[in-house]
Amino acid sequence: MGCEVVIFSPARRASRKLLERVVEFIRVLDCEDRICEFNQEACRIDAFNGKKSLVRSFPSELPITLLAQKLSY
């Protein structure tokens, strides 16, 4: 396995959009042919060293009370 990147976001749409932006960046670099698999949760890419790299996105649901405690410090 090559590099593995995990994107956590407080909202499902935001984490999905961040993954889409990573894929857009790969396309801008004219490396779209290196994308092996792409769905709503993951993108698998052929790396330059021959290994497969993986970018995943997950919505992380942080409870509002915990978030408020962290912001009050």
C-alpha cells in the first residue's frame, strides 16, 4: 500500500466535497488515468512508485456539547 489519507469533516456533504476536490486536483494535474476507483467515500490512485494510494472521507459527528467545551478553553 502506498500513502493513505483520511479526511474527517463535521458534515457528510463537506467530507464528500473535500474528496471531490482532491479528485479535481488530480485531474488538473492531468493524472486522471491514475485514478483506479472513485466513489462517495474513497479514491484509489496508482502512485508513481507503482503502489496504490488511498484517499478516504468520513463524516465525523462531534457532539455539540463536546464542541462547545473545546471552544470555551
